[in-house]
Amino acid sequence: MKKFFYLFGLGFLASYISPAAAQEAADLRSILISEDIVVQDKAAEAKTDAGKMLNSAPKKIEIKGLNTQPARRKTVQKEAAPQIVDKYGEAPFGLAWGSSINYTKDTGVVLKETDDTASLRSYFATYLPKPVNDFDRVVVFFGKENKLWRIAAYGTSYKDNAKGEAVLREYNKYSRLLEKKYGNKKETFIPKVTITERIEQIDKDKTEVIIEKTESAIGGDDFLQEIKNEEAVLYSTFNDEKIGVGLSIEVNDKNESNIIIDYKNLQLIKEQEESTFNAI
């Protein structure tokens, strides 16, 4: 997309991202819903709560040792307790929303504590009841109440081309699946904006500066580098009023790309907020 602006002056060449886009990109480094801030205005409807919680980009979870694989525990896998599933529902990968750390271990899941000091009780989870081959790493969060309320799934990394064709195929595939399962899809793309300026001779004694503004596209020639440098932002959110989901793309220092799916149980978050609200 190209737009033209006219003014008088000297020529220059610049590439930039708007302040709003920069803030969106910076936000990707932190957690979408901080466990340290649990008190918000009480809302009458769960749908309103979901909308507020999903009104920004899903934040990246920067955890050291993501490639560390814990040793397998010899244990007999069992089904989640019916009362837990009935109250909060079955979670992705065969886990149970609201289950405790010990209960999750007892079902055969292997948990290894992460080095992420910003998130209380976060663990790498392996030997999941329902593993999905497209995901290499899963991190689970139990929070202060020792109840599983968040799951972050990291997709397989790809040696991708500059347009990000491989990771965009995965992104679009899971975007369709998540929309079908959870609904209420909202996709946000903030492009990289490049501004160029040139001087044009109007007549013998007059020149005019022409400014051209160009916005990058999803899957453009340098899409992967723009995502890596946080010059462009792409993410989608979904929710069914009980579960909020964020889908995004990340690119590492080796230019390998992968998707991240970030699930949050909005019912558990709302319960914790109401409990805190009633106590203060």
C-alpha cells in the first residue's frame, strides 16, 4: 500500500514503525495477564471480561532453558478427576484446567520447573496425555492458587525463507482450527512503514518534495526479518467466554521461526479477581 504526501524541503530516506506499533511489539516480551495484578474492575458478563483480557497482543513468554528435556518419571497415567473437568473443562493436550501440580504429576505428566521468575509455578511439561506433533515444548502455569490456569505451546521451529512461508502455513492452519473451536477471531497486523522522500522539479525556479509512505505486507519479501526485529507485528486472539487464546509468531537468533499458542482459562482468572476483590 502506497500513499503520497507533498511538502517543501530537503530529501531524506527513513524506515520506521509507529509509536503504537512499537509499543505492541515491546509488549510481546512480557506476559499478557500478569499474575501480580489480579484486581481489576468487576464485570457483569464473562464475555466482557474476555474482551478486555484479549484486547492486546499475546505476549511472548521468555523462559530460559526451553530446550531442556526432563527425565521421564515412571508412573501410571490416569484420567483427570471428573469433578475438576466438570467445573473447569478439559484443557489442551489432555490436561485439566484447575488441577494442582501434584495431581498433574499423578496423571503421568513430567514437570520441570522453569527459570522464569516472573511467573509463579511455571513448568515445562512432557509426556502429556494428548501430545500434538506440531509442538516441541509446552509450558504450564499454576499460579498462586496452585491451579492450572495457563498453557503456552511452542511450535516446531522451521528454517524458513525470508517471506516466512513455512511458519505462515502453520499460523494459518492453527488460526482456522482455533477459530472453529473457540470462535471470536480477531487478527491484528501492524506493518512496517517505510518513508522515502524525493525532490521533484516543478518548474525552472521551483522544486517540491514528494514523500512516499509504503507499508509492508504479511508474507512480504522481508516479513520474517520484520517480525524478528519487531518492526511488524502479527497475532490473532480467540475466545469462547471461558477460554482465551492468543496465536503469534516468533523468530529466534538463528532465523528459525515457530508459532506460539497461549491458552488462558478466563473463568479461573475471574474467580481469582473476584476473590481478591471481596477480600480487600
